[in-house]
Amino acid sequence: MRVRVLAAAAALALAGGVVALAQTPPPDRTGASIDPAPADRPPERPSDPTAAGHSPPPDTRQTQGKLIPPEDFEAPPVSPDDGAKPKTQGRLIPPEDMPPPPGSQASVPPTPLGPPVPQLLRESDFDLSACKLELTVLGATFEDAAGITDPADRDCGIARPIRVTEILPGLALEGGADMRCDTARALAHWTRDFVQPAAARLPGAPRVTAMTLGTTYFCRPVVGGASTSRLSEHAVGNAIDIAAFRFDDGTDLTVAPREDSGDLLESFQAAVRSSACLAFTTVLGPGSNDAHSDHLHLDIKARNGGYRLCQ
């Protein structure tokens, strides 16, 4: 019985030693104590921000989670190029300050202007030489003139004008006239082929020795028509106005309304006017409109399909 008691006591003592041994940390083989905290753990933040050389965090504005009053809003920095731009934040923009929407007429650059009309009508060296040769054969008296331009209108002028003083031998253009060579050629053919033969049918068979001119070159819009926004053919040297015919017997025939007069002067005027449409593309005169009641307007305006306007 005594032996059993001693054995139980020894077993209890042994168990207690094992438990104590398990709860005691093993000794450091290097002799240093073990720091229970990890070596890479950051140091704890001191409770006092000003302690240990720490400065308080910056007073940053919280822009999330709440509205900022307009007076506290800090506008972004403005570059020098932004001064001319309309402000698009914080206010209504007046219509006059609104930028044009993409694709609008205001944002489309203007269409470049084409060549001025005198340059479009400019004759080549060959065509001008051929025209002047024909005038010379017909007996016209003319000379080259300086190019004509108008600072007020780029579409007015004559690129290569000639100045005509006699359209046929012995038939003067009173005062002379600057025009395109093609205009002078049409005038010479009409005068030779129709004006002089018609004059020969008058009593005494007079010969036309001069023509009194109205407007020749003049930079202006058309007059007397439905539209006055177009340039006149006078503005580009394509037109000439005939106000009167002078005969070698000293008499004159002034262009005027002569309807139903029943005399040869009416017949002469009607004959030269109607025949002019064979040489020119536009013929206007008395009865066409009030602006042409005292002269014959003759021009060589080019139209689609060769159309001619004879009134």
C-alpha cells in the first residue's frame, strides 16, 4: 500500500514537470533574449503629433462626401491663352460669347476667291496676235494699251486692252475707245458688212465716217435689267455703246425711238440694230428699257449654248 502511494506521488510530480517545461520558452542558443514583436513592424505613432520631431499633417480640403461653398472654391490657374476664351463654368454664357458649334457656318473657313474676271478673259499670245492681225487686215487703226484694273473691284478691268481710233479706214470712233480685241473685231465686221451697206441704201448713198460713242469701258453693274448686282460687260471691255452715226454728207443719225415713223432713217436704224445680233451676243436699244433709249448697246458676253439676247 505504501509503495502505491509513493508511485502515484512520483507520477504526479513528473507530470507537473512536463507541464512546466512546456510552458517555459526555450532558451536562446545565442544567449540573446527573443523580441516577441516582428522586426519589420513600423514604430508606433506617438500620441502627440509634435513629439519626436513630427509635424502635423497638412490641412487638406475634403472634396469628397460634401459640397464646397462657392466662396471656398479655388479656381484652377489661368494660362495667358485663356483670357480670350469665354468662361464656361459658374455662369450663363451670353449668346454672343458662345463659341460656334462644330460644323457651323461660322467655323467653316471662307471659300478662297478664284481668279478675277479680267484674268479669266485674258487672251493668250496666239489668240491676241491672230485678233490684231485680223483687225489690221480690216483696216482698223489701234494700238496696245496698258492693262486696266480698278482698286475698288477686282473683277473690273481689261488684262490686254487695245485702244481703237478707227474701226475701218476713214470710219472714226470719236474720242477713241479702250476695249478687248475681240470686241473691236466684232465691231469691225458689223460695220463693214452691215452698217456701210445699209447707209448706201439711203438717199444719196452716203458713207458712214464716224460713230459717236456712249459708254465704252466703265466699272459698274448692269443698268436697266432685272438684276443690278451683276457687273456690266462694260466693266470688262466686252461692250460698246453707239449713240449716233455721222455720214459724209454732214448729216447725223442719232439713235432714238423711231417706231412707226415710216421713213428711211427708221429703216436704217432697224437694219443695223437687227444685223448687230449676227456679230454680237447682246443687242439692246430703244424699247428694250429706259436705260437704253438713246443708244445701241453691243457686247460679246459668252452664254451657255451660244444664246444671244437681242431686244
